[in-house]
Amino acid sequence: MTTDQHCKDLLGTLSDYVDGTLKQELCAELEKHLAGCNNCRIVVNTLRKTVELYRESSEPEDLPEEIRQRLYFRLDLEDFLKDS
């Protein structure tokens, strides 16, 4: 398996890893990969910082409707706009 493919395969486990809910054997495999892959370490560190900043925000802010619509459109989630 190429390094790029291994990175892509592990990408789906990063949220669970950062949250501390990843199974131990997968966690060990990911940590072994992170030891040798600077790009994946950057992604994990960025994800950790993003989660930290989100948790630190004291007041949830409502998005203006125009921004919400643009965001949902970009994420291809227009069907959810009909429910909100």
C-alpha cells in the first residue's frame, strides 16, 4: 500500500482518534503512522485545535440565513434547509 493510500485510509479514523474513542489497535496503528508522516500529524494537530477552539467558544452564534444557505449549498445539503 502506498503512503498516500495509507493516509487516505486512516483519514476516516481521525475524529475518533482525537475524541479518544478509537479502538486501541487502530489507535496504535494510527500513532505509528503519525510518527513517520508529517502531513498527517499536521492534519491531526489542526483537527485537535479546531475542536479545542469550538469547545472554548462560550456562546453559540446563529448564522445569518444567507450564510446558512450558502454553507448548506456548498456542502450539498440543501435538503436540510427545507427542514430548518
